[in-house]
Amino acid sequence: MQLKRSCVGLRHFHIPLYGREPLSSEASFHETLLLSAWMIHLLRSVGLRAFSMASESYMSGTHSAAFVTCPNDTVAKDLARGIVERKLAACVNIIPAIKSVYEWQGKIEEDTEVLLMIKTRSSKIPDLATFVRSNHPYEVAEVISVPIDQGNPPYLRWISDVVPE
């Protein structure tokens, strides 16, 4: 059995219709109208979401993601709680069981560590580093940060709301 193929023309778009006779002009009009209504709804919702994300202004680098390695879960949880309680960050993710390979005192070392991923204002990085250095068991604690260039505007606003300047 051969399928009949026809197309419903929507100006520059052609939608193949398999297995049915070409539509009458009235049926074609109704199908086009339904398809147009569906596309308008879809494009409107996508457009509104894109507009809301694009219309909120954000100054690149206002916030930072900082990273700190810890020897174990206990140290990681204690530091994370202290950081958030002191409003040095809005959120600290604790990422377990990372493998670190590094040189220390002339030897190559390999350890399992816990990583803290800290979201804060860039202006809080010096205070964050001071807190970590004073409460961390390592002789040289890792505290590094990268500025956040872009992100979800409501999330970035939340960081600003939680962490005072």
C-alpha cells in the first residue's frame, strides 16, 4: 500500500501529511488556525521567559563562586555551617570524595578530600578567606574564587538578599 503525501502550506513552511487526502480549503484553514494558535501560545511562553531573564540587569563579577578543599566531612560541615551562619555566603555545597593530586614539600601526594563550593558576594571573599584560614586544619588552606559572569537572575538576587554588603 502506498501512502499518499500532501502538504499543508503555511506560506514558507510545508508540513507533510501522510496517509490522507489533501484537505479542503476550509479544513486546511481550520488546521492552519489551530496550528497558529498553538504556536502563538508556545512562542509567547518561551518569549516571556527569555525576556524576564534578559530584562534583569546584572553586573558581571558582583558574585563569586569560591572553592575550599577539606580533609573530611566533619571539617567540611563545620566550615560550611560557620560560613553561612556568619553570612559570608548564601550557600555552600559539600561535594564528597574528590581525588586531589598535588605537590607538597617536594613530594607528589594523592588524597581523598571534600570540596566546598561557596556562592557569595565578591566583596566577601577576603572575609571568607580569613574565616577559612582561622578555622581550617591545613597549614595552607585552599581558598580560591572565580567571579560569576552570568546566572539565573532570581538566584543571584537571592545571594544578594542573604549576604549583606
